Amino acid sequence: MSAVTRRAPPVALSDQVPPPRPVWPLFMLHLLALLVVGNVLLALVFKAVFPFHRGWPLAPFVLVSLVLALGVLLVTAWEGWRLRRHGSQGLALRLGGLEVKDSGDALYRRLLNVIDEVALAAGQPVPRVFVLPQEPGINVLMAGWQPADASLCVTQGALNRLNRGELQGLLAHAFARLAVRHGRTDRQIVAMVKGLSCVHDAGRGLMAPDAEGQVPPWRWAAGALLAAIGWPGWVAGRLLPMAVFRELDVRCDARATHLTRDVDGLGRVLRKLMHERQSEVDGFRHPGADALAVLWLHLPGTAGWLSGHSPLSERVMRLYGALLPPLPTPALLEMKDAVLEPRMALDDSAFRASGMAGDSEPASLPPRVPARLITPPGLTPEATEALGRLRALSGPLQRRLALLAFMVRPGQQAEEGFWREQSFGHPWAPGILRDVLALPPAWRVPEYERLLGQLAYESLSSRRDLVISLRNLLKADGRVSAMDRLWWLVARHRMGEVAAGAPLGLIRPITGQGRDLSQLSEDERFHVATFSAYLARLVPVVVPKGPPEGTGRAWFRGVMRRCGVPADQLPDCVPPGADELIHALAGVQELSWSIRPQLLRAWMEEALNHSPGGLMRIEAANALRLVAGLLDSPLPPALASQFPKA
């Protein structure tokens, strides 16, 4: 099936959703509408039973209105008290959730690892994790009225049917909902929806089968009657969240893609949900699950206008810029067939013993901050401890100094002197520099990107000062290498793309899909050639000074041939100046989302072709990973294999 070519217009999304509308007036309005509908139904029943009766008896209508209003208000108050008393964990247990521990199960291990990774990227504490084993559909629920007291519920269908990248997108959306929602309003809405739909939910509970899959006829009939009587309240409960929140799903989708820097992760999940909706296999098994519509990724088994969520097709179009077809879900995976990932918990005692936690800068960790790392073989115990201390840094000043430390080259006295000036007066600061220098080369760029992701949500003035400090550090010794400039460009790119309280970004429509590198325009090919000439000093071999050497020029020619340039028309490999580099980078960044990964793969494959023995050096891999961040492009598998999966 070919993709429909409809395109969504650019949509500006803010980092926080607009303040929700007042809840109680809307609730009373829905309650009033429910009373009106209830009295109309009573009037119809009365006329059907007594067709020749003149007039309307007042007492039955007043009694029904009072009983209905008091019942809804009492159930709402009781549900609100229960949510405050038992918290998000109680809500997860009511849904039949089983808390996940690291027991060696492959799928649970993968789930815990991915949650740690997403929590680190989002800068949020790790929630308690529950799996809903009775739910075969793909879904996730983040319950919690504040990040420090949150519970994450993942359906068994999501664990079985999603690969690792898709699971990251799913969980990133859950963390995004926790970041942009208003906890107190969520709790009120959940209680109000429960009150409005209590009669309908009671009927559904009677109709639900028992453990043996059986339902007595009398119980099913009574449940059907109650469900029919409570249906207007159920509709009111579906409409209330839609009236309070606006564009919540679209904003959370955008934030999730910024966390993972991968549209396909969440996009493939939404496309699989489209397939589940078409095949009608996505309904909830728990009768009370759909009352929590505002907390789920989407509400299955409900008409789109009653789900309280944006249509899946609209969300897919917003992500990709075009309406892509549904994606069939694979057959359920067996737990025994899944690959068991490594998992290791780091001890924070070394961090506490370093004295950093006693400084005025807030170094204490929030509850349940992720400290578990997937550590590959070859990482020394000293480097592991250094990595743990760096990941435990919580204050903005500590993270800022750590980011500056990544730019300090060993043995450069001027750069180290500038760093000491920035850290003057903080006795714990030298430990940060030692920890950064202790990291193996393969860990430096991933940790640099992680810190950039945490600092990207600081205020505009703080981010501007950080970029200026990084530039001044590079100029401290009067020389700026090609690799140094690349590190700084990545920092400038990341610091300029997110602003707290400002527009989060634009989801742009796709341009130029269906093309490959050989079909670039003349201007696009010029930008690629200029930027590739700059990279030729770093890939496949780093050249500290001067123009690219023979291997770099051969790599450049191989890249240009992949771009469709004839052998007799290959341009010269002349590294650009600073202004030419910025102009070429802007041109490459404007390439379509489908071309940029192809270009990155061409750079990587030619690097392997021209590396001694076909083995890429870590310096070249670091350069290409930094470029991938500049282009907002996922890493090719061969490049990703050069780095630890953490």
C-alpha cells in the first residue's frame, strides 16, 4: 500500500501545554446535561408506560434528579479520596498490574533498561513499573500527580509486540505526558469521570466474565440494564477530558520525538495501533481501564470523537508529514526467545564520598534517579565509577562544568586554565574534570550528548552563556581544530533547539521523499561537497593540521561518487572556512529526512572502505556521531555498534 501524499502544515508546539480550563464548572455543566438527559429518558419511559396520563408528576423527576446528582457527587468525592490516599501505585494495582522487578526475565529486563534510558533523557525520576498481563493490546499509562510519585503501567501486548526502538518511543510518550500534564487536574478528572460513569462501569463489571470465562445469564442481563441506563453518564465522562485539555496528544508526541531524537520509534507504534484498531483486537480487558482515558497513550475500542484523544491518523501525519499506512504487528514473542540484556546497578557511595554532595550546589539525587547502566565488556572499574559520578550530577553548575570538561583536551594548559577559572571556588570541581578524562573514547560523545539533552531545557540566558563559554574555551590556546569546532557546533545546535516555556519546535512536512543521493540538486550537492571536504580532515583518519591526506581525499571522492558525480567531474577536496562551513551545514540540515540518513550511511560506509583493515577508528566514529546529532539523523547500525548501548 502506498503512502497517501497528504501533508500536515507546520505546527508550533510549546514545551508545556496551555493551562487547563477550570475543571469544576465544566464538571457541573456535564452533570447538568446528564440530569437533563436522565429526565428526558424518564419522561419517555413514563409516556410509554402511561400513554393516556395527563400532566407530569413532579415527584419522580425530582427524586431521580436528586439520587443521580448525589450519587455522582458522592462517587466523585470517594474516588478523589481514594486517589489521594493510595496514590498512583493503588491505581496501577486496581488495573491488575504486577510490579516489575529485575528477576532475569528477558522482556522485563529490556523494559527496565529502556525506562532508565528514557528517564535519563527526560531528566525525571524513575517511576515504579507495572505490567498489565491481561491486556493484549499495545498501550501505556503513566499515573502520578508529580514526577517523584509516578507509576508506569505497560501492557503485555506492548512488551511482546514492540521492538526496542518502538518501546523507547512508547515510553518517551509516557514520560512526556507526565512532564506536560497538570497532576492535580488529572486527579480531579479521573475522579469526575468515575463519578459520571459509575452506573455504566458497574454494569460492565457485572457483564465481565469470571476466571473461567463464564457469565451467569441473570448477571449479564442486570449488567446490560445498568450499562444502558448509565450510558449517558459514560458519554459525559468521555467528553469531559476533551473539554479540559487541548492538543495534549500532539504536544506529547512532539516532546517524545525530541527525547528519543527518532520519529520512527513512536511513529511505528502509532501505525501498529492503527492496524489494531482496524482489526478490532485492541480493546481493554479490565472494565475500569477506559475511565482513565486521559492517562493512556490512546483509548481503544471507542469511537474517535469519544476517545478523548486525537485521531491516530492525524498524529501519524503530524509526525511524518504524510499519512502512512497501518503497520501490521508481528506474532507474539515468547519470553524465552527474547535476548537477555546485561544490567548493572552502580553504587553511588563513591559519589557521596567525593564531597560533591555537600556543596551548596544541589547535588543530592531525587528519589529513584536512574543509576542502572548497561555496561559493555572492557569498561574498567575506575571508568565505571567515574561514569556513575558523572551521571549522578544533578545541579546546573555541575552539569555545565562537566560539559566544559569534555571540551578540554588533555595536556592543553590554556584550556585547563580556563576551566579552572570557571570552576574557581568549588572544591569538588576538579573531580569532575578527572572523571571526564577517565572515560574511554567510546563513552565521551554519548555522555556529551546526554549532558546537552539535560541542559537544553535551561533558560535562554543560561544556554547562551554556556555556548559562549564553550567558544571561549576553544579559543583559549589560540587554535581551534576541526574536531573542536564540531563539538562546539553540536552544543550550539542542541542549546538552540529547546527553550523552556517557548516553542518546542516545528513538525515540518516531508520534502523530497522517494529520492536518493544520486538525485540531489546542484545546490544540495554543493553543500554536501563542502561539508564533506571539512569532514575529510576527521574521517577516516584525523589530520591535526593542514588539508586532508590521501585517505581523506579518497574518502571524499567515494562520497561524491555516491552522490551521482561522474568520475571526471569530481570537485576538489578543499576544506571550507568558518563562514563557508556554517553555510554548508545549514544546507545539509535542510535536506529531507529521508536523504540525511542516506548521506550519513554513505559517509560511514566510505569510512569503513578506506580505514586500515576495514576497522573504523573511534575518532572517526565520534566525528560521524556528532554529525548525526547535527543532522537529527539516527545512527546506522554499523556506526551505532562502535558505541556502548547505554
